[in-house]
Amino acid sequence: MSLQNAPLYAYLPAADVVRARRFYEDKLGFKPGKEIAGGVVYQFGEHTAGFLYPTPNAGTSKASQAFWQVADVEHEVAALKARGVQFEDYPGTKDGIMTAGGAKAAWFKDSEGNILALVQSA
């Protein structure tokens, strides 16, 4: 098997796993899965997953940690804003959404300072 055909999983670093779990489970509505090594696995669509794990390095990246491919960015942004998620205001965004090349994207930070995104393909 080549890596190109293997599932890819995201790591979600957390300085405070309890606080991060409240964010992911209460604000984003994730259902926790297996707990491993002080962290927790969240299952996503098409057999993908993310592992929320403890580390003092959470929130240190200035780039996106992960993104979710969605069908309707506006709908997802509105739903998450209603749950208290705040979207980033980058140059070129309008109401938290950037449109470029026909694609749309929106970025937000989790409780740990990690940058996450929603992407709608063209």
C-alpha cells in the first residue's frame, strides 16, 4: 500500500485537554471516541479522524492545523457562529469568509489557539 492510498489523520494539539474537549464537544458538537494517552479521538466522514492530544506546543503554528471539506461554507459558518465560534478576519474575508478562484474558506481558532478551517471547493 502506498501513502497516497492510506487514510490521513489530523493531530489537534492541546495545552489543556479538558478545556479543548469542551470547545470541540460543546461548540463544534463532536462526539468523543476512544481515549488514548491522555487525549481523545474524533471520527469524521469518509473514515478520517483527528486526535486531540496533550502538548505544551499547542497553538504555536501560524498556519492552519486542519480543515474540513464542506458543501456550504456560509451555512457552516452561520451554524458555528450560533454556537459561539468566532471566525478570523483576514485580509480579503467578508463576514469571516474568503472567496478566491471559485472556492470559499473560513478560519477559526480553537480554545488552544490552533487555526482550523472550513473549505468549499469550486
